Amino acid sequence: MIIIARHSRFAWIQHTDSKYMYFMYITRLQKRLIGDNTSEVAEFNILCFFGMYNSFSHLIQNVQPILSEYILDSKKIVEIVMLCEELYDNEEDHVDGEGIR
């Protein structure tokens, strides 16, 4: 499972002018025994990757190389990167005080 999200920048973060922070989580389901004395199995969500990015451009620069470690189909990677474009807000995202072009 891949989750890429945008959240308003936290007030205590001072190193960026961007109004948003971006997050990427990659998880997988893994079946494991629930206890030592039972044969009962459950699925657990295992965190494989977590990344936090201080601007949209920082996210986009990093998303493809990271995804290529987990996804072999290049068409799927492009599809996910195109979905990331929906997170971009032209008026709100800034890098070094200038709008992204």
C-alpha cells in the first residue's frame, strides 16, 4: 500500500516557506501467528518506508527513485507520479520564497 499525502505545515517547522508538508508511506501486509500457543494467523501492516518532504518539488524529486525500489512496472510508477500532481497547489506551494514553475 502506498500513501502519499499533503498536510498543512506545522508551525514549529521554520526551515521552509512552503505552506504544506508532504508524506509518503509504503506498507505491506504480512501474515503472522497471533500467539505462541495457537495456530491462529492474522495480517499485520508492516511499514517499509516513510518519507517527509518540505515542498512539492522535494516530493517529486524523490518519489520516482523510491517507488522504483518497490514497483517494477514503470507504467505504474508514472501513474502514481501523475496522481501526485493532484497534490500540487500553485498558489500555496513555495520553494525559497518563489512559486514552483
